[in-house]
Amino acid sequence: MKILVTCPPMLGMIDSFRPLFARYGVELTAAKVVQTLSVAELTELVPQHDGWIIGDDPANREVFTAGKAGRLKAAVKWGIGVDNVDFAACKDMGIPITNTPNMFGGEVADVAVGYVIALARETFEIDRGVRAGQWPKPRGISLAGKTVALVGFGDIGKNTARRLLAADMRVIAYDPFAQPVPELAAVEMATWPQRVEEADFIVVNCALTASSRHMVNADVLARAKQGVRIVNVGRGPVIDEPALVAALQSGKVYSAALDVFEEEPLPMDSYLRTHPRCVFGSHNASNTADAVARTSEIAITKLMDFLGVQPK
């Protein structure tokens, strides 16, 4: 059997997983990919394989149709985000598929809070200045007593809330599916975008769905506090990027830290690249050696179970 892997974090440690694939007696194809492969590339590659471990690629009906016409028998979406995968198409074609939920809530929360601190204390501006031979001393803001509008209260959101509360911040969380958590009773729940005008920070960590697309839009930003700081470690399209650009230009949004974007990699001609108070990631918040190892091992095991392959 042949297995295709197109997930960049897993590919970055692929040599670590070769012995596990070998124990199952399957042949591994490690795709060459920066962020995602194109539909054309996938329709050529996927049909040549019995199983596919998916990254953020456009795993749509066209790709699965091509796969089904070839060798594809099962797939696993690496990680928790599934907005790029057509699960309905897989069901229609009888292709078993799943994801690996609740794998790196702590890791993404660490990055989210790191960005909150960076925006509060403008550490990125200091770094840039020192590298340029300057000695800047921007006057930041303290975390204690500040309010965070936390968009999404799943595994990542709860882990983020724990860290924010430990910094003596006030947290208002938004999630229509959230269940009460006794240990996080201090978190105040609200319906989006109620009370967004109270927030010093808006932190986005929710999944991308039809209802969450452009949740942070021009109307919401108009309601927000003057000088609000924005963090996005969820999915790029949750924020309406042109609206964010306009708010940065007007000063309504003081600064932004973005790990994800509407188009990835971020286009070279994006205005965001020119704004002095923007700091960027590369859709990399979950990427630690520990998280990649446990997620990849689970993805491999799930895929082999679908394929009925036992370790030798």
C-alpha cells in the first residue's frame, strides 16, 4: 500500500515517522509542499495512493472523485481544522475519513497569549529597532485588568482562557456550542458581537464555518474600542481582511498579530506587510515537536485502521 502525506508540520519531521510506516509495511510518499498543494497537483497525486494524510490542502469533491477513480481507500485530516475538507463528498463515495481533534489546544493557546503579550508590550517593535541599531522604548499597556473578547471556546479557547485569567485579565468568550467549565467560571459568556466594545483585545481561535466567516467585519470593528488589538490563531477568513486593513489605517485597530490569513502564504503585495504594528506567523501555532509527534502517530494509526493494515 502507498500512503501520501501533504501536511507541512508532519512533513517537517517525516523521518521520525518512517519507522512507524515501515512497521505497517506501507510505502510513504512525502509531498513537497510549503503550505498547500493545488487541486491539479492533488488530482494527479492522490489517485496513486491508498491512503492520504491531509494538511490544509483543498481536499474537495474533484480531488476525492479523482482519488476514488484511482487507488484511494481512506483519508485522515491531520489536526483539528476541517474547513478545507469535503466530508460530504467522502460520505457519498464511501471513503472513510476523520480528523484528529483536541490535539494541540495548549500549543495554540501558548502562541495566542504570546501574541497578546507582544501587542501589549510592543516587543516586536523593540526587536526591529534594536536590530536596526536603535534603542526604542515604546510605552506598552499592562495585561492585568484588560478585557479580552475570546472568539471560540473549544479546546484552544479554554486553554487560552486559563492563561489569560492567570495574567489577571478579564475574559468574555463567544461560542454557541460551549459547555460550562467549573474551573473557568470566571469567564463571562456572551453572544457575538455583544459587548465587543468592552474589549482591549479580540482573540480569534475558532474554526472556520459558514457562520464564522468574516465574524470580525467592518460593522464589528466600528463597534470596537478605539485602539483595540487583534490576534488571530484560528482561520484567516474569520476576519474580513479588507475591513481589518481599513481599521488599521484609520487607527481604530492599534495593532494586529496574525498567524493565519485569507490567502496563504500572505501575498507579497498585501498592505498588511507594510503596517508597522502588525506581527505575523506562518499558520504555525500548533507546530511543536511534541504536538506534531502525538498528532501524526494518531493520524497514522487511524488511517491504518481504516485500511485494515496491522503492524508487522
